[in-house]
Amino acid sequence: MRRDVMSMLVGVALAAGSLLGTGQASATATATPRPALAASPPPEFGTDWHDPVTAAPPISKPRTKSCQVTVAEAQFKDFTPYEGDYRPPRGCGDHWGKVVLRLDGKVKGRQYDRLGYLRVGGVEVFRTSTPQPSPDGITWSVEKDVTRYSETLSRNQRVEMLIGNVVNDTYTGIIDVKVTLTFYAREKGPDARSKGTSGRTTPDRVLPLDGGTALTTPRNSERIVAEVYATGSGGGCEEYWYMTVPDAVPYSCTADRGPYREIQVKVDGQLAGIAAPFPTVWTGGWSNPFLWYVIPGPRAFDVKPIEYDLTPFAGVLNDGRPHEVEVSVVGVPKAQTGWSTPVNVLVWQDEGSERVTGKLTRHTEGTLTNKAPYTPGSAEAAHRLNTEGGHRLSVSGYVNTSHGRVTTTVTRTLAHTSAHRWTDGEAVDALKATWNDREAVTTGVRSVRTERTYAMDGTTTLGASDRLRTEISLGDRAVRVTTHRGRQVGRTVTDDRYDGDASYLTDVPREERDAVGTSRERYRQFGDGGDCHDRTVATVQGMLTEDRLRC
């Protein structure tokens, strides 16, 4: 939202003392047993409210022997990272069916939402943000499937965790967390490695690019995927990048050419991957933390990495020499701060070859579109900024493996539209935006097509009585279709929708804010295998009033 009012209101919100979050899809706030519902919600927010919950499905866990290891246990009061040693568990073997990370946290008093990370052996395995606490205190839990990092977790490693925080006479909330890993033994049955690369979900190597750009892959790499934990944050305008306007436009948050953002990956200077960033709304977002106290916006507590299939470049990368892998954010000058983009590179190796050769055969890049025409406002009419942006990239390459030549083609198409409206002084500020990220990865006779759609529709109004109201809807939807020789063999759909409406008086002591608010989340997930999840949770004045399962 607007930075002049927003900066003031964030401070007001902090004085109100609240923050929130939980994971989505692969990370969920644990709700077992399911929380009790409020018999009668209060007429307005008090000094305490329900602990964070989410409608996302829980992590499925094998019914096999398990072992647990504590990875980090710390209190974060400043910007000093926790450092420790990790050792793999004993008694569960060295190849696991699943590994689940769990964060348990507690905080009370007043505090901002804070961004944090956990790295094991330099590999970023978890990125999160925190809830704003109530004066009486809250607890929350987040779980994430981290099986893909099994190779890193199979040996002794150094651990680093940081949730940067400021504690003083005003902001009193100390963030107290414990992170554990639970390892589940493999279920009986054929080894997943016998299925070939396409059936092996766990990579053989995980290579972090911790603060650098040099990558040297094993010479027998047959599949290479980069993952980027991209977050716009840090308290400046890039935390609200989707609301920015071109530099010459009269608005409190400007950013070069406006709100279009694109996360690019280059290999030796050549564009290798493009993606739309997810428009995360943190738990103090849109000038109104009363929206997010119990139900966070999608992905607020589990920042999912963006994945880029770099397999077409395997023939280039497998020469045994270091190559430059660089991440940049379109719309942000290179020297400007405000984005964090740590990178891991996941590698699957050909066990039947010491050297996998190959070649990049096709590279087709469309013209990047970024149009943001501005229409000036007046005393009677709102200012308007209509943005249209997009880009397309298609690359192909082959690798010569022990099981034959395999060609991979990756095509990605991005499209963004938004309509931003605001009045003089930004007393009314509204955005309606959609991001589409369509990706197709074809490897041999197998093709996976994924269509991601992100949506945001919100309005904040500061009335004459200094009462601020925010109405907002957020959407996170993905459809994934798998085909084999042109025949559909799999389809999964996830659809996460959040709706909220909250208001409060600004510039008054906490006990006089008269804050009220409702929020609702419905998370649906289903696929060809018959699995179904459909859950709705809702709140009134910070109390949980609905928790419904439909399947």
C-alpha cells in the first residue's frame, strides 16, 4: 500500500502488537487435534486471539519407523544468527522415505513480522516469516517436506538460522523457536532408484550457491534443477513491489518502470529460466495486521522456492569447469536492495556413466513486455496505472546417457495485468492484479505442464474519522497435467483462496482502536489418485468460528 500512510500504520499495527503466518501446500500450521471454535466472538479484538491456523492439508507421513533430530533451538532478539552442528539420526538407516521439518515458535508482546531462514551445510532448506504476537502471546507450528535435501542431511553439517529481530522498550517480542527433523524409514518395496531418473524425486546432489554464482556440476549430471527462494522484503517498497509505480508518477512507492517483476536465471550470461514471483503478503501487510492474526495469506510462513529446469544446459555445465549461474529481478536496478534470492542446484546423476555429454540445441526468447500507462487523477477522479507485462522463453537440449539420448524442452510463458487506483493523499488505494506462469517440461516421451495463477484484489480506505479499512482477496492456484506419449496419465489441482475485511482507528492508544475483522480461507487439493482435501477455516475478531472439512 502507500508508503506515507503505510509507514505510519505499520507502526500503529505494531503498537497493536500482532503478526501471523503459517505454511501452504508443503508446509502447514499443525492442527491436530483440530482447534476448538469460539462459542461467541467478542464485539472487537481484545488483547489475545486464536493461535495461527491454516486450511492447507497436513504433511502425509509414512507408517514406518522414525527418528527425530533437533536442528536448532534459539531465541532471536537481534540479527545474530544461530550456529550449531547437525548430525544425521541413528537407527533409521541412511536412505529415508520422507524427511519432515517442523518449526515450533512462540512470541508475545509487540513485534514486527520478521523474515527468517534455515541453512544446513549452506543449503537453504526453509524460508519463513513470523506472526505478529498478541500482548498475551501466541504459539504456532509449521511443517515442511524436506525429503529433497536428503543428500545434504545424510552427513554432518554446520547449521545456520536467522530470524532478524529488534527488541527494545517498544518492540518487546522475543521470537523463541525450535526446529526438528523427523526421518521416516523407507516403506518396503522396490528401490526408487530402479525407476530411472524420471521416477527419482530425490536428487543425488544438492549444491548451494551461497552468496556466489559459480557452479560446477558432476560430469555425469543428467538432470539439473535450480531452486530460488525469492523474496521481496526488508521494509522498503520492494516488500510491496506489486503496488509500485514508475518513478515519475505521484505515489509514495516508486520503482523505475513500475510493478512488473520477473525472476531470471542466467547461465554464463545466457537467459536460462524465467518465472513470476509469488506476491506474498506478509502478516503486517496492506497496513492492516488485523487481517492476518489467525489466518495468514498464502505462503506467508513457507516461502516456496521457484524451480527452473536447467537440464537443456547439462551438456554445457558438465564439462568439469565452473560456470556462472546468476539470478536477477526484472524491474529492480542491480545495485538496489530489497530482494533476496538464495539458490540451490539439485542434480540427478547417471549411475551408468562417468561422463554425460550433450548440447543446447535451441534457445528462443520472446520480447519482454512491460507497459504501465498512467492517467493522472483529480479531486473527483482517482489516479490510474494499468500494467501489462509478459515474457516467453523456450530452450531445448539433449544429453547422451547410459540409457540413450534424452532431449528436454522447457517452455515458460509469463503474463501479468494489474489495475492500480488511488486518490490524492492515497486515502483510497486499490489494486486488482493477476499473474500467470505457464510452464511445460518435455523429457523424451513424458511431458509435465503446469499453469500457475496468482490473484490479488484489495482496497484500503482511510476515512475522515481516521478509521482504516482493508478488504482483500488473494488466490494461489496451480494445475499440473502429466502426459506420456500424448496420453494424460496424471492431473493435480491446488486452489488456495483467502478473503479478509478488517478495520480499526488509527492514531489512538491500543485500547481505543475498536478493531474488528473477519477472515476466511478455503484450500482445495485433488488429483487422479483419488486424494481429496477441501477445508475452510474462518474467524471473527481473532476467534476461530468455522473449521469445515468437505472430503
